[in-house]
Amino acid sequence: MVKIEAKATLPKGWRAAGTAAGLKASGAADMAMLLSDRPATVAATFTTNQVQAATVRLDRARVEKFGQTRGVVVNSGQANACTGKAGMRDATDMAAWAAKQVGVGAEEMLVCSTGRIGVRLDMGKIRPGIEALAKGLRADGGEEAARGIMTTDTRPKRFTAVFDAGGKRCRVTGLAKGAGMIEPCMGTMLAFVMTDAAVEARALRRLWKRAVEGSFNRISVDGDRSTNDSAFLMANGAAGNEPLREGVAGWEAFEEAVKGVAFSLATEMARDGEGASKFVTVTVKGAKSAADAEAGARAVANSMLVKTSWAGTYPNWGRIMDALGYSKARVREDKVDVFYDDLCAAKGGLRTDMPEKALSRVLAKKEFRVTADLHLGKGEATVYTCDCTEEYVRINMD
Amino acid sequence: MVKIEAKATLPKGWRAAGTAAGLKASGAADMAMLLSDRPATVAATFTTNQVQAATVRLDRARVEKFGQTRGVVVNSGQANACTGKAGMRDATDMAAWAAKQVGVGAEEMLVCSTGRIGVRLDMGKIRPGIEALAKGLRADGGEEAARGIMTTDTRPKRFTAVFDAGGKRCRVTGLAKGAGMIEPCMGTMLAFVMTDAAVEARALRRLWKRAVEGSFNRISVDGDRSTNDSAFLMANGAAGNEPLREGVAGWEAFEEAVKGVAFSLATEMARDGEGASKFVTVTVKGAKSAADAEAGARAVANSMLVKTSWAGTYPNWGRIMDALGYSKARVREDKVDVFYDDLCAAKGGLRTDMPEKALSRVLAKKEFRVTADLHLGKGEATVYTCDCTEEYVRINMD
């Protein structure tokens, strides 16, 4: 059992920094850098949006071409999406400038941006920002870096886990930013998971795919949506272990650590969704297929009527029935059971005699589960989401 | 050119009433009845949600079986959805009680409900409500009936048009309720369009299908979504004209009147969407196909980030690009132009030198157009929608 801690302690060979480069009018931190003292094997997943930020296109090409990286430079405030060739030049320059400051090859740096779409990066601020980051790199700079990538996040998101690989103590540490919460809205999601374990490249890629599927793809900030979504797993081998792959001693602990850190980052994004006051785990089971369960769970998790009913502590299970009914999941109304935590609100599509007050007490909690059993098969899926308050609208009107 | 007026004047042979039966705690009007003095040919469309109110199932069967009706009794406050066999009994009883009070056959009445899902109709209030409605039926009761079907609507929705069919003066009048605005949220939409023209049954059905497609299906209250959505066109022939069908004198004017009334009701629903402060016409053109255009326009119209940016008078065209990019429409980022009214905000996926202030002035208007030209083909589609304010969330938290 690998323990996941809410700390930014970096693995060996990794340094990090954050700074306020002036991209945000508020003066808040808006840049971060992560650097490994040696090449790190990298696996990455990116948005599937047809409109993609310059940084996404650049990083995807570099990860595919080299499979290795020395680090990442990140800015928030400007997304460098819908910026055309000039944007691609800016992204390339930003990575190159960072590489130069830290003395690595220009193509060894990755680069991420998040923020407003359609405006050019303010390179006049980014260049000095990079210089400050390069000077500020520290082995204990993880927390600062986690702050530097925040946008509407109310708190930094960072988790770490220690495990043993063939007698070598290794660490996995992830930093992430979430924000715009609900799937049809997507704010950019960025996640950087570092380890000092040595890991075989293909095993790393396979694991990262599974870990992303079970974490960032399970929250209703849909990883598919924003122009800038990117998630990286980088392994620099500084721990000196025998390279990990499936079957090698320590692999299982490594897998658990990576999945645990990714899951913790992802659910923390849902907890800290824009304007969120409650964290809700939505499960659809008994569906005809896994795809049906997924479609049903996402329809519930993304329904504004459902999300606002949670915010209002209003056990309106009919809105859940409605969302299931218009989802792509096959539903037979007279078979559906709906639960708030373990309390059965509807059975066979009809209200139970469970007192509304008891149901409301569940919805008044900061965290609760919503489960719908379709009683049509064995398909099951869970999505992690949050409620929707007026604050969500307020944030996005700006 | 048929003139559409915002009035509830009923066609010949039609009477209507509204009343407060006490279903709403507020004491507001919550029931309505429409009655024809003779059988009316009826065409109807219903929700495609898999979860359907008892009233929807009952009306669908009656419309299919008889193709005629004498009228409709409606309540707001309780949806009679997810109420099982007992709900079907209530719906049947409600129609039968109404039929009895006005002296028509039990199966000659249609019945609609809207409101909270999963609770039984309060028949103890509905029965006396029906009696009051039956007593209150008046040739000038249209306005009262339009009020009786309102839920979170801020104003009654009713439009009327007069036209000539072979020398006979005919009228088309529609009453509707909208409310929960955005497609992923759907509040129930009910629409009742009456005419005194005589119309051949199949021609009526064909026309209603086209009229619904061009009106209620073009607003992002998706007619497909709620458990209770229903729209009726009822023709009683009291005008004494030769029955209308395609090719008969007066058909074109009739078609124009029906489409005009339906379109006015539909766009009024978007204008009066929950918490809406702005009415927005979203057009996607130059798409590879009509289906692509439709998918793109709906993605833009339903994006909470886009809708909140409109509310905030914030010309963030990047959010429009993003929504197009994750829609099912084929998009090539470097070909997309985005306009607010006639002002070009983005050309070839890049910002233009149009001053942001000029764009903001468009978004400050109560009504404006958003157009995206994908430059990939000839597909075009328009969706009518509204912005999303904090008020939307406030309404739905209750």
C-alpha cells in the first residue's frame, strides 16, 4: 500500500521554481519550471480538441521524436492557442530560452501554456520570467511551481508517494492545475508527474495511458476538451534502480504510486472546480455495457440542472432520471434505482418512502455519492465531479 | 406576408381558461384548459427522452389512434413523470375529469403536465382546478391560459396570425411555456397552436413536423430532452374554409402563419430563458455538411464558458473556437472566421485588429449574432439561444 501525501517534495534529480512574471494583472504567480539533472523518459497525453495550442503541437512532436526531456517551462494567463505560426514561434522560443538559461538543448525542453485563447504570448515578460525561474530552481521548489501554474484554482495541487524498487527508495510527485469544472466548459488541465525511478520507455507509456484513463479522464473536466490539456509522466532514473517494467520488482508499487498521485490530482481538480462547494462521485452500474454506463454517468455529472440541485441541497432525483433518459445509455425507466450515498431515493423509477429530509442531509455534506443502477447488465462507470454554484458563473463572466 | 402579433386572441370555436389550483406554493396560476367546440385535427411532437411523463405516453397514443381532439388540460408544478402506473391513472383521470366537466368523450381530451419529476399529481387540487377551468372557459381566455402554463417563465408566450383561405378569414394562435434554457439542462417545453382553419390531416402533420424543425428544434431548449416536452397543432375548421392541403388556395399563408407563430414562440422561449439577459443567434456556416454545422452551432450555443462570456460582455472568441474544436463538426483551425454581428473577431483562426471595445459593444446589446464560417463546405445551421447569468443557477438551486 503506497501512501499518497499532499506535498510537493520532489524526487531526486528534480528541481522546480515558480515566479510572477507579470502576465496576470493580479500579480499572482504565473510561471513555473521543472528541471531534471539528466534526461527523463517521458510519456504524455494531450487534448483531442481539433483546435490545439501551439505548445500542444510542439510537445507532442518532441515527445514522439525524442521520448525524453529535461523539463518543462509553463506559463498561465495566456494559452498560446489560436495564435497561428507566430504562436508556434513563441512556443519554440519560450522553450529555447528556458533551455538556454539552464544549459540544455533547445529541443530538450517542453513548454505548456494556459489562459486566454487567441492572444499572443507576452514574450517581453516571459523571457525575464524564464530567467528568474532558472535562477530560482530548487530541490524544494515544488510548492512554488505548483502555485505558478494555477489559474482559477483556489489552491495548489500536488501529491507525492514513496515506494521501493529493488531496494532503491523512489518517489513519484505530481503537480497539476484544474479549474473550469464541468465537461461542456473545460478549463485547461495541466498535470506533471515526475519520478526518480528508472523506467523502461514503453512500460512508462502503457502505464501513463492507464493512469490517465483512471484519473484525469474520470473527472468531468474532460481531458478531451480544452485546447491546451496536457499530462506528462517523466522518469529520470536518479534513484539508480534497475529500470522498471511490468514484472520487475517494484513495478507494482510504482504503478500504484503513479496511479495514486494521478487520481489524487484529478479528484482534487474536481474538488476545487470553479465555484464548487461539493465533491460528488457519480456511479452508473447495471448498464448494458461499460460505454452505456460511461454515457449515463457523464450525462448526470454534466447536467447543469443536476449540479445546481446538489448546490441547492435539493434531492431532486427526477433530474437524474431525466439526464439518464436523454443520455446515450439504454434506460428502462421502470428499472432504475437512484441512491444518494446508501439511501435509496427511487426504486424502479419511482420515489421510495425515504424521507426527503434524510436525502437532503446527504446532499448537505461536502462529499457524497450518487449511484444509479439501471438493472440492464453489468456495465459500470464512475465519474468524479462537483456541484455548480452561482460562483461558477461569476468567475466565467470575467 | 402574414403578420405575427404578440396576442392570445383565439381562433373561432376555441375557448380557453387559466386558474390557480394551489399546486404552486406561490399561489400563481398553475392550470389551463383549451377547448374546441368541435373535434380538431391534431398533429403532435413529443420528447425523445427515454424517460417520458405519463401525459406524453397518453397523448401520443391518443393522437396516433384518433388524430383528433377536443382540447387539452394542463397543469404546471408537478410533471407526472417517474410516477409509474399510478401516474398513468392520474393522467387518464385528469383528462377524463376535464372531459366530463365540458361534456366531451373521455378520450377526446389531451393532458399535459410540467414541473417537478417524481411526485404524484395532487388530484385533490387538480379536480377542483379542472372544475374552475371548465366554468371559466372564454373565447378571450387565451391570455389567462398562457399564464396558467408558466413555470419559471417571466412572461406569458402567445402569438397569433390572421390569414385568408379561399375567402375565409382564418387565425392561428399559439401558447407556449419555456424556461430551463440550455440544452443540457432542458426545462419542459409545452406548445399549443390552434387554428380555426380546416386542414387535411396528413398535410397538417407534415407541416407541423417542418414547423417544429424550424422553431422549437432550433432553440437550445432541446425539444428532445425533457421528460414532458410536447407540441401540438390543432385545427378545428370553424372558419368554414375548404380543407387546406399543399396546393389549395390559402395553404401558403397557413404555412407561413403556423411557422411564424411557432418560430415566435420558440425564440421567445430563448429570450425568456432562465436568468437570460441576452438573446443570441448562433450560425455556423461553411461546414462540411448540414449535420456538421448543426453540431458546431449547438456546441457553441450550449457551452457554459461561451454563454457566461456573453453575460460578462467579454468578446472571448477563443471559447467559441474551443467549442467548435470539441464539437463533432470537422474544423480546421486556420480556416475559421468568427463574427459578432458583422464585426470580424477572428480570421483564419487568428485575432483580427478589430478593437476589443468594438466587439464588446456588440456583446453589450440585448440581441446579437455570433457567426462562425468554417470555410470547408456549404453546410449551414442556426440555433437561437441566450446568455447564462448567475440568476440561472439561483433559479435551479431551489
